[in-house]
Amino acid sequence: MKKILKLITPLLATLFLLTACSSEKTKVYTSTFNNNQENETTITYKGDVVNKIKTVANIKDLGTDTESAFEYIKKTVDEKNKDIKGVTYNIERKGDKVIITLNLDFDKIDFDKDKDRLEFKTSSLDEARKLSYVEENIKKEGATEKK
């Protein structure tokens, strides 16, 4: 019994360390546009490789014709993101505001097919998913890291 415990203890410790060291991390960025849209972008990464990006956009002021504004936003988001592998999104209206949730999974996208629609300015998927590149582009849009 003692031999088994002596063998299992280091194995469990090693497994724990490997799991802790290899886990994904997240960074959150926030931005505001024209005082009526707030975005929160969560980057999930491991090392310098971004695996997923989730953006939640809250649009507060839809103007006087909220129904038309909502339909326009929905149509625009649908046209831009429909049928892109690795992109999922949800658009919902809550009272007089719209919440758009957009998820990008780098492991599922077809880079060559959809790089223009996704507005990637790099020549490869490896470059596009570098944490430094993603953060640089988010900061260019005026976002700041939430600590």
C-alpha cells in the first residue's frame, strides 16, 4: 500500500503541475463608441496563441424608431458573419438596447476562404492569432485592458 501511495503521489503532483501550466488564460478589453455602444472583448489564449475571441456589444441608443434600428443592425451583422465557419453570434433586443454577442473560434475558421470577411490583414492564420497582434488591433480601436 505504501509503495502504491509513493508512486501515485508524484504522478498526481506532476499531473497537477502540467494541468496548471497548460491551462488557457483570458484577457478582457473594454471600449466605448459615441457614448451609445460599449464593447467587452474577452481573449482566450495559451502562450502567444489566441484560441477564441468573444465580443459583447451593448448598443444603448437606437434613436426614435427602435424597431427599424434593430432590424438594420440585425441585417448588417447577419450579412457580415453568416456562413463563416468558426463564427457564432447572437443578436437580441432588450427594451431600447441591442446586445450582440460574437464568438470567433480560431481552431474552426477557414482562414483562406474567410480572411477578407474577417478583415484579417495578415498572410497566415498563425500571424492572425498571435496574442500580440490581436491585442495591438484591439488597442488601435481604442480598447483598454480591464484589470
